[in-house]
Amino acid sequence: MEEVSRLRVLLDNISSYLSISSSNDKLSSNPAHKYYSRVEEIAKLLMPLLDNPVVSDVSPSELLNNSFEELSQYVDELREQFESWQPLSSRILYVLRIESLASKMRESSLEVFQLLKHLPADLVSPSEDCIELVKLVGREEVSYTIDLALIDQRKGVELTPEVLVKIAESVGLRSNQDILIEGVVLTNLKEDANLVKDNTRAGFIKGLIYLTKQMHDYLAKIEQSQSPSDFFCPLSLQLMTDPVTVTSGQTYERAFIEKWFDMGLMVCPKTRHALSQTTLTPNFTVKAFIANWCESNNVNPPDPLELIHSNQPFPLLVGSCSADDSRDSLPLPVMDDTLKCNHIESVDASKCEELHQVLTRSASAPGIVSKVVSKANTSISQAPGETVPQPWIIPATMKETGSSSNMEAEETGGSSSMEVEVKKLIQDLKSSSLDAQREATAQLRLLTKDIPDDRTVIARCGAIAALVNKLYSMDKMIQAEAVTCLLNLSLDDSNKTVIAYSGVFKPLVHVLKTGNMEAKENSTRALVSLSKAEENRTKMLQAGAIEPLVRLMGNGSPRGKKDAATALTNLATRNREKEMVIRGGGVRYLIQMMNPAAGTVERAVVVLANLANVPEAKIAIRDGGGIPLLVDVVELGSPRGQENAAAALCVLCMDSSRFCNIVIREGAIPPLVALTRSGTTRAKEKAKSLLKYFEALKQENQRRN
């Protein structure tokens, strides 16, 4: 019965996914629309095979049952993502998420197809053509391109226009306005990540912010090559006819800044600073300069109203081609020397040290340093009221000079000085003096804290092995500082592989078992940072990470509990690991985390929903008083909490009249009915499924009576 239920849930989820195209008007404008079409192809191949009576009549193996459940989850997540798309979300992060899910769905589908071949019926055997078609779906092409771009960015390599265009078109950034909105959204997300000290996410988003800046710079260079750049609206990239100034001091075309405000964006598009009001002041001086220039050069400025109402007012490329077209005819601008060091467009050399100090001092000062072209001598200066951007990497050339001609000398000198300091600190780590070791780990912690370039140099000098060794230190201060250094170093993707192959996982688990609370929690964050790679997760499991993570979930700080829960979600993907979490008391701790005052309810509900398919977890949730708490979340929780609580109750009640009765007795029906009307799409579906279970139970009881 349970097997058939899993198949039924999978078929229902596939049907819900396929219905999106007819019910979702926003799908055609969704930046990940091509992935919807690809997954749709797989879904249409799966549906007739899985809906075949032969499949329903057999008793599938546990492996096939688990594959049904996994595939169902990916289809459901994809549907939810496509239905929840909002225009003011990050297009880049959204497409990366969809691509990742599509890739997982592809792999899961291939597994199901292969397993179906072994069923005793030729009717359900998928053809080789069918399997080959599935292999083409969901390849991680966008993420691969972005990863390479960020690596080049970290190395100080200038990205080519082809790469920028490919990324922009792949994620649906079709205009300068789209690019600027993306920059604002990413800046807000980076600040959110900084607030919760999620340095990995903040660093990654910082790289994406700089990518959007490069896209804007490239597009601006194309559009503004024939006239002074300060005559152009930063939004439309066209000559202004009615220039107005906002409270940040920046000037825009009236029609375009009004449209920006109408979208609910209360920040300056250029500086990304919040605006206290939307007052627009006519800039008559700039208007007069533009009029004089147009008259002298016989130029007619475009009508802004015509631009703003056109379908594609600011194409990224002249004669823009689709993502599948040839790139041979791309317009490539001439890259002059002023753009070689393109982390900041152009800056007076005397100001570079000051800029570097701002960059290294401020963790969240978004903005743009602009080129202001003087009619008299075309000199470059920083526009008043603007702040320095936060590039993902601060190239060595930025530390002393803005000139790209000194790049090699500056990199050599900067790295040499850093390497000397780091190598001395590594020697101090090996000293017999605990004071010297404490000072060395403290200094390394400071060096690894903020600047990604420094993390690369520190790793290159061999600090990782020395720090891993210090995780076994009997001195709790040294141990805590060492694990924090490794956490900081792991935030740089180029260091992750080195750390993973340094034998770090057993020492990290040792810290989880023996360290002070700060060390335990930073060790947990390091495990979360490193758990992206499947082979790393396997090593963590072999090192025995689950047991101490469960204990931390029981006695850590709220942040520590949430991090431990996140790590366990990443590690406990199979029933064997889930059972280890349950045996360690994980369900009890998760139920304790559902106290609203602790701020950990949502994370606890996610993990409970993940564990709930294991029989031992169902019993532990019931006996530990988790069911009434889940019902409370369905009634009073956040939208996301309601979704996951309803999902957990669905798993508990599936084919179990006993659990259905318990949930009904806890008063779940009224909040579930309310959820079918006002919840998110996924929450509504889960609530409807539960109510169907209850109705089937009622009818069964009536037949028996």
C-alpha cells in the first residue's frame, strides 16, 4: 500500500507540474522557461510509463520506492519554483536553483528508467531513445559558465563581452534596467547574508554583483561611445530629454526613474542607497548642456515615452541573438587601457589607497564609482555622493595604484609581503610555546576574515595543514581559533578542495566532540560549507559527524542548533543516516526547537519533514508531542513553515489511519481548510491531500459501521 501511495504521489506531482503551462501566465516571461520545457519533456515521457497498470500491480523494490519518492520531491520543488517566480527576485540565483533541480530531476529520472527495465513486463520498459533524450535535460551549463567567470574574476582576468552576454541572456537579463534591478536585489540579499554571518553566500553574491556591474559597463560602453557619458540616463542609457535629480544626487530621465519607483524600488539605481523620498528635482544645467551638444552635433535625442513602451527598449546587444544563436556577429567594443583594471571603472591614482581602505573596512557599502567626463579635459574623478563598490576580489592592482600597467609588480610585491607574514605565522603554529601558537592562530583568523585574496595566499603558503593539526590542540583557545580560520578559508571555493583533501573531517568531528561552544559551532559551519560535494558528505559520515551534530542540535545556541540542523539535512539523505539521527535523540531535540521563542521553528520543521518517512521517526514524533506542534505551525506559522508542517503531516498520515485519527483529534481540520484557501501553492496541495486522507478514513469507518 505504501509503495502504491508513493507512486500515486509522484503521478500527482507530475500532473501538477504539467498543468503549470496552461495555468501560469507568467511562465513565458520566466527567466528559466527553457528548463520548464526540458523537464516537461521528461515528465511526458514518465507519465505513460508510471501510469501503466503493470507498474501499479507489481510490488516494487525498496530501491524503486525510494527513487519514486526522490523524483517526486524534485518535481514538486520545480513546480513550486516555477509558480513562485517574482520579477523582483534575483534572476541569476533563480536560474541557478532551477538548473540544479532540473539536473537532479534528470539523474533521478534516469535511475527510475533503469530500474523500470527490471520489472517483469515489457510494457513498461523505456526505450533507449527515451533515455538518451533524458540525458540531454538539465545540464549545468549556466552554473558552469558562471563558475568559470567567477574564477577568472578572482584571478583578475577581464571577462570578455561574449561571456558577459552569454551569462546575461542565459538568466534573462535582457536590458540595462534588468541588470540594475538584479544588482539591487543581489545587494539586498548580500546584506541579509551578512546579517546572519553567512559568509559563503555573501561572498558568492558579491561576485555576482560585480558580474552585473561588468554587464552594465559593457552595455554602457556600447551605447555611450559617441557622446559624453554624463548626458546619458543610467537607466535607459540614452540621451536625456527631461533630466531630474533624486535625493542621492544622481540624475535620471524622468520617465524611467518614475517607472523605477512605480515598481516599488525605493533605492537609487546607481548608488543602490535607500532613498527616504521620491522627490524629483529638474536638472536644468544638465538639460542645457545636452541641448547645446545635440545642436552642435546635429543629434535628435530619442523620445523616452517611445522607449519605455517598446517591447525591448534596451537590448543587451544590437541585433541581439537568442541564447542558441551563433555568436560570430557579436558587436565587440574596443577595450582601451582605462578598462583593463575593471573592478572600478577609472579612478585617480592618488585616491586608490583611500579606496582600498574603504573596500577592506566596509562589509556592506554598495555603490558604483562612475566616470565623469569633463568637456574641458575629459579628466576622470569620482562623482559626488557615490561610494565604492564591493568587488568580490580586490585585485593587487587596487592596493596601490589604479593603473593596469603596474599589475605584475603590484601582485608580486603584495603577495610576497603577505607570504612572508603568513609563513612566519605558520612557523609559530609549530612552536612549543602555547602563547606563540595562540597569537599565530589569532592573527591568521584576522587575516582570513574579510579579504578573499588573502585567503588564497594563506592557503597557498601551506597554512591549511598546520591549522588542521591544531584542531587536536588541548588548548581550547587555539582549537577554536584554528577551526574558525579553516571556516573562513573554506568560504573561498578554490580552497574547498585543498581543505577536503587535508584530512580535515575527522579533526572537525573531534572539535565537535571536545571543543568549547564557539569551536563546535564554527566546526559545524565549516561542515556545512564543505558539504556541497557528495564525496565530502561521504567522508563526514565516515568520520562520525552525525552523532555530535545531533548533540549540538540539543544544546547549542539558536544559531548553532540551526546550523547543526542544516548540516544534518545535508548528510541524512538516506534512511540509514536518518535512523542514526533518530537514535541519537534528534526528533526530541527538533521538537524542542519548535518553541516559537527560540526562532528555530522553520528549520526544525524542515528536518522533521525530511525524517518523517522513517517509521521510527513517526513514532518519536507522536510520542514526543510533535503532532500538536506541527498542527500549531499549520495554523499560526509562516507561509514556509505551514508548507513544511503540512508536508510532514502528509508523510505521517500516508496510509495510516492511526496517525490520521491523531492529527484529526489535535484539531487539524479547520487550519487545513483555511490553508487550502490562503496558503502557498504547495501548502494548499498538501492540505488538500491531508483532507482527502481524512475523508477516505471517514468513508472507510462508515462502511465498517
